[in-house]
Amino acid sequence: MGETHSLEDRFQAFVEAENKVEPKHWMPDGYRKTLVRQISQHAHSEVVGMLPEANWISRAPSLRAKLILLAKVQDEAGHGLYLYSAAETLGTSRDQMIDDLLSGKAKYSSIFNYPTLTWADMGAIGWLVDGAAIANQVMLCRTSYGPYSRAMVRICKEESFHQRQGYEIMMTLAKGTKEQKAMAQDALNRWWWPSIMMFGPSDDNSPNSAQSMKWRIKRKSNDELRQEFIDKTVAQAEFIGLTLPDPDLKWNAETGHYDFGEIDWTEFFEVIAGNGPCNAERLAARQKAHDEGAWVRDAATAYAVKQAARKPNPSTQTHAA
Ligand code: FAQ
């Protein structure tokens, strides 16, 4: 008991001294569990997050737009892979994580349960959803778990490109015809509130935050990050002549931040409970992809077994050979 205590104390001092925890280090069970939960949810979000945008690849308005969107969606597949790999260093398996996603046990970001109705939604997603992801993930580059923090450095660089891709679409539409500007405004109206919900429940209703902050997994709270994102985005909307759909949004000189209206937490909790507009459709698409990919997994496994059997056994080799 005393031994466990001292290990935990030493671990706490280690993370407080800004050291990185590596896979072979001793870590509390709760730390491991929290990371597997968060990293796997993050990986699932990247992979499920490909679906709403993939919906528009074949309908992009130009070859340039199509190439850029295709590259962005491929980046998201890559992010999913780095993150699944980072989670695997904690002792879980890819199969287990995928099973948890498909059975509905594991969560993925609420934002990907909304439909993409027009091309402007590609702009709103890049600008707002990737913008919110960057706000959250820049802090995760300094998270205490080494493999997660290193994955986040590269992911954040790519997310910056995604954010610009989206903002450029919105800027182009906002400068276009009256109908194009209206389409951009409509997308902004639909994506704004779900985007600010991405940061998670408010701090007084966030069961995991206190311990995650103590372990230096999270470096800022859900509300702090939400506020940073809102403060930064207001000027970006003004610059392209669009209006954020919140009548209560106004600058507060005293706090040095924007005040904003009440978030509809009932909607948020419904979406994360599986009852959002597209939850069933998203999981069905992942299940279909998983089923259709079975032969690829079988072939890769058979190939790996064959290669392993062919490899000479190093213990039977002589140096003279
Ligand atoms: N959606 O106690 P907390 C992207 C859950 S970016 C669904 O505050 P925590 C890029 C939470 O898991 C999106 N569930 O939890 C991209 C917990 O439930 P649990 C992904 C949510 O972990 C862009 C419960 O509520 N980014 O993919 C959400 O301390 C465009 C209580 O919450 C990340 O995952 C939500 N929005 O803080 C891709 C970043 N919020 O697990 C494609 C890493 C909360 O106990 C296209 N994750 N919940 O059953 C994090 O930073 C954290 O996990 C938070 C939540 C901030 C999301």
C-alpha cells in the first residue's frame, strides 16, 4: 500500500516537473485508462470525421477544390492512424478500439453527427471544426504522455492547413453572389453552436477534467478553450462579413473576452448519447467499411505469417555464414 502511494507520488512529481511519460514507465492505472479513453475517442473522431466531408468530394465545384478536400480527408485518416498507434502503446489493441466504436461503447466527437447539406458546409467545417480542434489540440502538444504529445505536433500542423482551406471557402462564398453569401451564412448558422459544444461540457459539469489537469493530460479546461476559440473567431467572421448566430455575443471590456449566449446542453447530451441527427448513419457507414475491409485484414495477416515463417531464425545463424 505504502509502496503504491510512493509510486503515485513520484509519478505526480514527475509530470509536474514537465517530464514526458513513456510507454515503459510505471503509470497509475487511472492515467492509462484515461489516456486510452481520450486518445481512442480522438482517433475515432478523426476517422468518423472523414464521412461528412467525403460526402462532398465528388461534388466539389472545381478540380482545385476537389484536390484540396481530398488531401484534407486523407490527412484525417492519417491522424486516426497515428492516434490509434499512440493508444496501442498503452496496451490496448486496434481490434478492441474498433469493436468499442462499432458497439457504441466508445464515443467520438459530437460534431460529426450533423449533416453536410451544401458546399458551404465544407467551408464551415474547415474554419470552425478544424479551428476548434486546433484550439484544443495545441494544448495537447504539451500533454504529459509522450507518444500522444508527439502525434499532436504533426496533427496540429496539418489542422492549420485544414482551417485555412475552410476559411478560404467561406471567404470566397461571402464575396460571391447574394445566394453564395447566403449559403455561407446558413452553414455558419448551423455549425456555430455544435462547434462550440465540441469543447465538452462546462467545467462545473466535466467529470474527467480535474484529474486530467492534475496529471497534465489536459492543460486547459473545456471552458477556457471554448472562450479562446470564440474570442479568436469573432474577428474572423467580421472580416468576411458574416454574422455569428448568437444575439448575446458581445465584447466585455471588464473580462477582456466576449460574453456569449446559453449553450443548449440538452442537445449536446442527446448527441453524445447516440441520438444526434446522423449518429446511426455514421456508425452504419463505419460498420460497412469494417465488414468490407475484412478480406484486406485477412490477407495482411496471412502475408505477415508467411513472411515470419520465411525469416531465418537469428539463433541458428553463425557469424561465419
Ligand atoms: N463529443 O469530463 P469531460 C477532430 C464526453 S477534433 C463527444 O469534459 P474529457 C479533427 C467525454 O468523452 C474532435 N463526447 O471529458 C477533425 C466524457 O465522456 P466519457 C476530436 C464528448 O475527456 C476536424 C463526457 O463527455 N478531438 O477530430 C465531447 O476530460 C474535421 C464528459 O466530458 C478530440 O477528441 C464531445 N464534443 O474532455 C477531424 C480531442 N465532449 O469518455 C475531421 C481530444 C466531452 O467519460 C474533420 N479530446 N465528451 O464517457 C479531448 O480533449 C477531451 O476528451 C474533450 C473532453 C475535451 C473532448
